[in-house]
Amino acid sequence: VLFRSGSQAISARMQRGWLWVQRHCCCLFLFRGSRFWQVLEFTSAWRGIENMNAISQSILTLILLVPLAGAVLVALVPDRGKLPAWMTLLTTLVSFGLALHLPVHFLLGQSGFQFEINRPWIENPAIFYHIGVDGLSLWLVVLVGLLAPVGVLASWNSIKERRKIFYSLFLVQQTAMFGVFISLDLMLYYGF
């Protein structure tokens, strides 16, 4: 078994008479004469890791913005039938999926805050958009993400009137709960 990183090594072998047999997800099978080799190509796997790192840098902002955007969408749709409830359930499931990204990519041995973003927001007084999670707030964010779809399903048949307002405010409340657990700046904390 040959291990090569990148497609340049593979294309160089193909130019020297190697035939391409079959390609699966990250594997390329080559043969020449009676010999058969499996060449693993890691470029697509590394691209996936790089994309995951890009998501990890902004995952907390996404967790904050998804329920807020869902609240705006629910407020704009007509209040007919179960449409606001379905949109809210979909939004809470997406935010729960984003919250599950945190424990999967959390580094246990690292001390301090992770997934941290610290950007200046208001100059005078010095207020920063400073968010991050530690070992405790990580699980509180996941808990909020888990309880939101449960709350939508619990209110599925009990809310008969003004569903649009209820579900829109429900998503705003979910955004505020996420914000309380991930904010690291005092003024940002009180804003949530």
C-alpha cells in the first residue's frame, strides 16, 4: 500500500503508464501489469478539515444567528395552520445540530475558553464582541439546543392563537439563552 498526499504524486504515476481503475471517496486504486496498489489521497480529507476549522471559528456566531434569523422568518410568514410551528421546529433542530458541533470539536486537555472570538464592538465605552465556551458553558449551550425542540413539540397542540408571535418570541428567547452562556464581555452579557 502506497500512501501519497496530494494529487500531484498520483498524476505523475498516471503519466508513467499507471492506469486508473476505480476511485472511491478518498481512495484511488491503481494497477500496472499484474500489480495492484491502493493509493490513499488525503487532499479531500484535508479540505474537509480546513472547512471544519473555518466553521469552528464562527460556530458560536452561527449558533446565535440561526435562531434570530428563524425568529425574523417566523414573524414574516402568515399565521396559517402549523407553518410557524414547523419553521420553529426546523430552526431549533438546526441550532441543536450546530450546538452538537461544540462537544465533538472541544479539546479536553486545553485550559481556558475555546471557539473564542474577541472583536471590538463599541469604542467608547470599550465594549467587545467577546464570546467563547469552557467546559461548563459548553454543556449548557448543548442543553439549550436540546430543550428548544422539546419545547416546540410540547407546545405543538397547546398554542391555538397567535402562534406566529409565540414561536417568534420563543426563538428570540433561545437566542438570548445561547448568548447568556457564551458571552464573555459584561456588557454583551447584559445585552442578552
